[in-house]
Amino acid sequence: MINKNLVIIGGGPAGLAAAKSAYDSGERDIVILERESVLGGVLNQCIHNGFGLHTFKEELTGPEYASRYIQEVQKRGIEYKLDTTVLNVSDKKIVTAVNEKDGLLKYKAKAVILACGCRERPRGGINVAGSRCAGIFSAGTAQKLINIDGYMPGKEVVILGSGDIGLIMARRMTFEGAKVKAVVELMPYSSGLNRNIVQCIKDFNIPLLFSHTIVDIKGEGRVSSVVIAKVDENLQPIMSTAQEIKCDTILLSIGLLPENELAKSASVQLSPVTGGAIVDENMMTSVDGIFECGNVLHVHDLVDFVSMESEDAGRSAVEYINRKSKPKRDYVEIKCSGGVRYVVPQYLSKSDKLDKLQLKMRVNNVYKDTRLVVLAGDEEIYSKKKQIVTPGEMESVILNKEMIEKAQKSDKLEVMLKGE
Amino acid sequence: MKKIIVIGGGVTGCSIARELVRYDTEVTVLERFNDVSSGTTKANSGIVHAGFDAKPGTLKAKFNMLGNAMFEKLSKELDFPFKRNGAFVLCFDKEDLPRLRELYDRGIKNGVEDMFLLTPEEVWDIEPNITHDIAGALYAKTSGIVSPYEMAIAYAENAAVNGCNFELEKKVVDIQKEGEGWKVICEDGSSYYGDMVINCAGVHADEINNLVCDKKLTIIPRKGEYMLYDKTCSFITSTTIFQMPSKMGKGILVAPTTHGNIITGPTAKDVQDKEDLDTTFEGLNEVYDKARKSVPSLNKKFVITQFSGIRAHCTEDDFVIGESDKKGFYNVAGIESPGLTSAPAIAVYVAEDIADKLDLKKKKGFVAKRKAIPHFAILPDREREKLIKENPLYGKVICRCEVVTEGEIVDAINRPIGAKTVDGVKRRTRAGMGRCQSGFCLERVMEILARELGVDFETIAKNESGKYIVYRKEK
């Protein structure tokens, strides 16, 4: 058993930012455990640009953004282990990992930061009927095959789902000479960023079909066509609208799921809405000393926000390590209603002195001409006009010291949309 | 030395081959796919039936009972997953209770032990998630679950180690009389001589039979669709839950798998095409709705995959086992449920019968035991450490969801009748069978396959040879 003050699980953008800020907060006894053979996580396969506008005020590619943080970690001499998979985290913060060189590794940690990211929802998760042949990929898998391995998943493509990776892959496949015949979205709106719809779909005249889904996949051994159909308001396919599209490849971009198997093994309480842990303003989960940040906590659309959140988590973990007493769990619950689907964090300490608090949230539908409102008690402490809010774009509100104190005093904090 | 040809590398063919290699004879299995266990064997409920379903006096009843009793010893000897977990047959309607009683009586006639008729309260005591809309249930403790493809692979590997010759991608297109025996001709032009030819061709057993015999057979492909749930649903039941059977089959079941998932299905629909393994919108809805009749708390959200299999339903309505009207041509056909349960007993019977007919002697040096690929995920830490020390590749996790290491995958590829495709690796190691359904490990498994087989990455297939997963980028 190795004693370690801070074990960070995951060497992607979340883990790297958490490590950097933990170090800068004074902690030296840190290890990052990364299952891939390089640091950087999913950023390594995101070779498109658009990263870093908030953090670095410039447009970087994914690998460039990752390398900035990797350099920060290396400059500080923070220990990391590659090709190392964590098998289990116990509620006593014993982390069991494995790699080829060390065999089984057991760490006894004072604090653990779960920064393990998310995974893609597979075909099975949405019960698409049809052939189970080759040629059906999750969009991220296809991205890795093209950008890392240098192979093409196919030549004629239909994409189901308009999540960001799906949109980006529509453009990427087009660049590589494939024909993207359609992007098919079940909902009447996209779950991706507007800028991706413009830059990846509209700019290439790719048909984007809302309120449509795949009802059948045909192919012997390899995909030969898909049948798509319109859906009604209950999202049930209208079979009379079915049409067949010839293609050899289907990419699925039907949702990202925080990968919380380790959180579960540590008995961390999870939110049924985000799929991530329920955390307080320090990103601490229901288990003392276990923190979460990045896409394992809730799925972000911008890596910049992942980095910010993770730096908070890193700092908080160090504060926790240096504490003399157990943290008091005397909380104000942060609630959401009126079109706001979730808010992170879910709890605010009643006693901690804070200068600012960032609330991150997603709405459950497209709303136009609305206000994003925060209530402390019955008082509106924050209000901002919004021309449009969509489920695809994370909203964020920063509360100042005064607002936080009001919330702490009134014992009630709630975010909501209010129509005009 | 007498030569025996087994047509078909499903669980029936593989188990017969393994029982035959106990004798001094040359056994060749011809399989049309690139792997054994690729047809009906890979896609069924994986149930070791107690034996109350089959009509007394039928071969189904006989071999079900004999087979069921063999699984403890066999699963240890060949090291494949099996568990005797018990089964319910739910009766939803008071008026149907006499039919449940009939099932019980039939079980008694067939010799099923440890069988009880339970009140709803007694059922809920055992499985509290079963619907409250039941009038009673039959409970059969001797019912079990098995991993069907792992069982067939275990049989095949053990047969191979004992000298059986497996010829893959050999689709039989003709059988001609040659001397005392038969010349079996494959699509690629190759041919094999057998003093005895055993027809274990599953859904195609009628076509094979009809090449040779005067008495024709008809196999009706009967599709069954399934939905598989995430392991987090394993709490739902540890007992297999059937509904009252109908003439189309045993109905939709809810059962644990040996690996801790929950399986629901199958539908039963006669189809035209024997290769039609597509799932359907209607079929999946039926599976979902009917399974929820047994266990209302099942939630679609936790489904990780769907698949379908084809049953080889023979119009004879029983197993067809024995030498046909042509000497030296032996049928093991119509092996539908309880075919998996019966396979071990059928194999022993067929091997003994054929040994008798060909006057075969037992050979020396038969190795009965087979060791499975070690499953890192379920090993205690001490054994994990030992494995990694012997072979560091066991320290490299490839499939995250099922915690499958590179060591296991390399082993799966390099064993006798090793995996050649992504699905072949999956069936042997579970890589890609978890909740992300190979999203993360697909490309890594392909890399390992390419490296171990010494072929190009882009020639790796998911399942069918020649149906590639990726293309080389054009520069």
C-alpha cells in the first residue's frame, strides 16, 4: 500500500487542471493515474480548433490545448502513471489500479479526485432495430479511427444524433472524402453547440433532419442502408414517412454518459439527472475527500469550463487534505425548476466564506425570450435576459459574495427560467 | 483409421466431436463461418432447462433430463460458466392454474426433481421484483444458466486438443457417395471423405439431409429477439422467470446471465430467411412489454444491446437423432430448445452409437480437462498479481467495462481454434460486451488482432470474413 495525499484518476483535461491547481495550492504528494498511453484524454483525437477561447483567449486544437496543460504538469514535476487502469476506489479512499510494470497498485489516499470523463451511449441504449453488422460506430470511435489511427470508418455516412461529436464528425468525414448523406436528430432541436451546426453542417450543405430517427438498419455483414422516419410529438416513429438511405456507415452521436463506475464502487451518491456525483461548491461528493470534476461530473460542451471546474476541485482537495477536522455538511440545497434540468453544484455550505460561486446548468428544452433567474429565499438575487437557451449549450451564472451570503442566510437557493 | 465428418460447429457439432475424439478415429468438423459457435449457439437464452416442458416420451424429454444432470461435472471439466439458479413459470391468471399443474405433472413424468407449485407470496419471498399480478408459479430448482457460446468453444477447444480437425469457412454444398462412405464437397471446391457423416447443421440441417436422404426434412427458421440489460440490473432476479408456454415456445423469459446481466426474450416468429438475424421494431417492443409483465421494474434505459437468434424448428416436432435411411449418414437435426441442455447427453449418445456402428475403440491419452482463459475481472488480487508477473499483458486493461486485459485477448487469439474477428474475441473474453458496447476497445482489439495474426488493420472483420470495419485512408 502506497500512502498518497492526492490521487487523481484520469489524465485528461479535468485531471490535468486539477493536478496543476492542487500543486499550486501547495500540495506536492500527487499522482495522476491515466489508462491511455499518453496524457490529454479525448482532446488528443479532437484535432479541430475552437478550444481555449475562454482560458487562453485564442483558438487552439484539442492536442494543443492538452499540451499546454501537460506542460504545466510536467514543469511542476507532478507524478503520473500511464497505461494504468483504476479498478476500484473504496469509500475509505483506497485506490486499486493495475498496469504492466507495477502489477497491482494500491494507494491509500487522503483525497481522491475522480476525473474519468464520460463515454458515448451505444446503439443498444436506444433500441434501434435492424442488422447488427459492421459499419456502425459511435461518433467518438470513428473520430479516433480517423484522427489517431488513420483509417476511414466508411464512405457513405448517415449520422444519428446531433451531439457535438456527431456534428464535428460530419465535417471531418466530409473532409476525408466521405459523403455524409444526413444527420438525423430525434428531437426538434440539436443537442450540440450552435457554432457546430453552422460550421460543420450548414457550411457543407449536409441535410440535418430534426424530429427524425432511424427505424431500421439493413446490411449483410456490412451496413447497406438505413431507414429513417419522422417522429410524432411523443417521439414515436411515423412509419408512413419512412425512407431508405443507402450508406455503408452509421455514426451514433446520441448522448454522453458520465463514467461513474468508480464513484459507485466508492458508494458516492449520484444524480439521476446528470449521471454524475452530487457535489457541493467544493466539488466534493457525498463521500468525504472524494471529489469530481469535468465530464464525469456532468457533460460539458467547452473544455475551458472543464478546466475551470477542475481547478476548483484541485484547490478544494488540497484544502480538505490540510483540514484538521471533518467537513461540516451543513448545506443549502441548490434547486432548479421552471425549465432548468439540472444545476451543478447541488449543495452550498451554509458557513463557508466564499467570494464567488459558479452555478452551471442545462435547460430541458429550447426557450426564447426568457430570463435566467436565481432566487435566494424569495428574493431575486440574479436575473439575466436570454434571447434563446437550448439544451445543447450549458448556461452558467456567477454569484458574488453578497449573493452567496443571502442564499446562505435564507437557506434557499433556486435557479429557474422565467418567461417574459 | 475410420474417418468421421461433422457438419456444423455449433454446440451440437462441437460436443459430438469432443465425445468422438475419445475413440480411435479421425474427426473433422466443417463449419461454414470463420468461427465455431456462430449460429444458433451464439444467440439463445442460455438456459439449462429443468425438463418439465418436453412431452414425456420424446427425445427432447429424454435428452433434456440426461443433459441437465451432466452440467455440474461438465462445466468444471471444460471450465465454462454454469450456475444452477432455479426457474419459475409464472401463471398470471387463476383460470390457467390447471395448465400450470399440467406442467408440473409433466415434469414429474419426465423425472424432474425439486419442483414445487408455489403461491404468489412464496414466489415473492424468493424474487420480490416479480409482478404482483400472478396467481401462482411453478418453481424448478434444477433449472440453470450457462454461457452457450463459451460452452461450445470449450467443447471445440477440447476436441481440437484431442486431435479433432476443425475446418472453418467450409460451407457444404454437396455430398456424394464414395466407396463405403461419403465425399463431402464444400463451396470452395475442397472435399472431405467420411466413413460417417454427421449432420449437425442447425437451421440448415434440412438442406444437408435432403442432399442425401430419401426421407426429407423441413426446418422452419423461427426467430427470437432479445434485449440484454446492464449488470447494474442484476438485482432484478437471480432466478430464471418464464411465463406459461404456448405452442410457439416457452415465451418471453427474464433471466440472469452467467456474467451478471439480465437477458429478456425471445420472441418466436417464423421467418423465411435462415440468415435473417435483424432485430425488428415490433419484436423489440414485444420483448420489452412482455418481459415487463413478469418484472414491471425493468427499464429500457438500462438495455445495453439487442440481438436475435434463429431456432432450428423441425416439422417433426422432436429432435431427429440417428442414422438416416442412408448408411453412414447420421442426422442430429431439429435441435431447438432444449437443445443446449440436451447437447452434452446427445453427444455422448451419438458418439457411443457411432462407435458401435463403426466398431471404434477408445484411444489412450484422451485429455478430458480444458482450462478457460483466465478472467482477470473476477480473479482475486493475489491471482491477478501472479498472472501479471507471469505475463505483464495481464496488467493492461483493454476493455474497461468488462475489465478485459490484453493478456486474455492474446490468449483468445492464439488458442486452438482461436479468435480471428472482433466478435470472436468478444465471445471468448467479453471484450466489448459491456455497457459501452466496444466504443472504447474496438480499435484496440483490432490492433491486437492485426498484430497477433500478422495481418493489416483494415482486414480485421467484425464477424463475417471480408466484411471490414475500416478502410485505408486514400491520400
